[in-house]
Amino acid sequence: MHVVFHIGAHCTGEERLLKSLLKNRDSLSRDGTIVPGPSRYRRLIRQTLQTMGHRPPTPQEQQDLLAKITGEPEIRRLVLSAADFMAYAPWVFRHKTLYGQAAQVIPALTNLFAHSRMEFHLGIRNPATFIPAVYARTTGLSFDKFLYGTNPNRIKWSDLIHTIHLANPDARITIWCNEDCPLIWPKVMYGLIGNTPSVALHGETDLLDSIMSAEGILCYREYLKAYPPESESHKQRIIGVFLEKFSIPEKIEQVLDLPGWTQDLVDDLTDQYEEDVQEISAIPGVRMISP
């Protein structure tokens, strides 16, 4: 059995991605790919981890856990999604680094499904927009308290991914940049379910539907019917053209208004992020989804 953990990150369209996958739940289950509803496992997994601590479940306990998550008799691939697996949004920087509990969380999640093949999937985002977006999800915290003394200039996704790799060297890690999602949404979906694009999925345009005008989406679909793209790269170029003309500005632009932040800081964070993405692509065992 393959167990796939989609671990976020926060504010990378993680809930929309799960909803897109759930549109295909019935058809996927016929192939043994199980995508349970989040209410069946998110709280259950947290409670199980708290109860067991560092102890792996017995075979019977694991069987009981799977029965509660899904009643399916045959499981080839199990997809579980929650950005909160690594930390709740207000605690993303609680350990003065990005998801500082990953070194403990990843082995704990692995232990739940001992003897299964593990995969971890993670969308990342420019810290210049990630930090304000996650902070906007919190209430009752000052910005300084939210950061817990973390220096934004020292935030590197590659550090987190190295931690995940060290915590489970045998697990496959799949990464993508949130900024690329309008172009790679289907690839991200197919990556999670382990299928090739030859399998049609519902929800492939969900992200475009949310950031383009109704007129633009209609024109885009009609164009694809009239002029089917010759390749994936050709399709991405078409998407780029329609986004440029029909995207809704307030859906894709973010106002960065945080205490003490300047344009120079935003530019520095963006430059560092681009360098970090290059470093991530060189980490052993990492698959990078890109346009």
C-alpha cells in the first residue's frame, strides 16, 4: 500500500486541491486509490498520534485505524491531506523556524502506517507572500508573536525538505511552487493519485475557475475544443494568454502590509526564494513539478 500525505503548506490552495480530488473519489476507488473525506481522518490521526506517542501501532491497531479512515476493502493508494499535520497556522513559526516540528511529525506519521510505501507532497510559496497570507489566518496574535522571533530572511523551504528527507529517507517527496499552480494544477492532482494524464479527472480547471472571469473561462474552454493543444507546454502557453487577459486582479494579487516590511525586504525574500527553489530541485529523492 502507498500512503500519500499532502502536508500543505498553508495558503497554497491546499483545501481547493483536496476538493478537486474528492470530485473523483468514486472513480478512483475502483482502481484502489482512496481519497477519504477529511472529517474521517484529520482529528482521528491527531488523536492517534497523541495516544501512541512514539510507539508504532500494532497490526490490529493499524487495521482498526484504516477501517475508521475508509471502509474500502482494497487499498492500493491512500491519499491523506492536511496542512495542519505539521502545525496549526498560528504555530507555523512557533519553533523559530518554518514548521519546526517536522522532524518529530514526519516519523510519527510514518509510524502510523509501518511497512507501507510513503510519499509526502508539499506546495511551497514565496515567503514574501506566504508569511502575510498565513498571518491573515490567525486571530488575536501580534505579528511579532506570530513570528516567534523568526527572521524572515532565514526562512528556507529547502531546510524543511531536507528535514523531511532525513526523517524518512525512503519516502518520495513531491514539491511544487504555489505560484505555478494555474499552469500545473492537473499535474499536481495526477501526482497525488499516482496516475498519468491519460486518466481524465474532474476538477482540472478548478483553480482557473477561481481566478478568471466567467467570460474568460468560457472562452478558454471553447478555444481548447476548437484548437486542442499539441502538448502540455502548448496548453500552458494557452493558459498564460488567457490568464493575462481574463484573470481577476484581486484574486491573484496580494497587498503586503506588515509592520516594518519594505519593498527591499520583499525583493530580497523573492530573490532568496528563487535560489531556494533551485536548491530544492537538487535534493535527493525530491520530484519537482514545474511548468
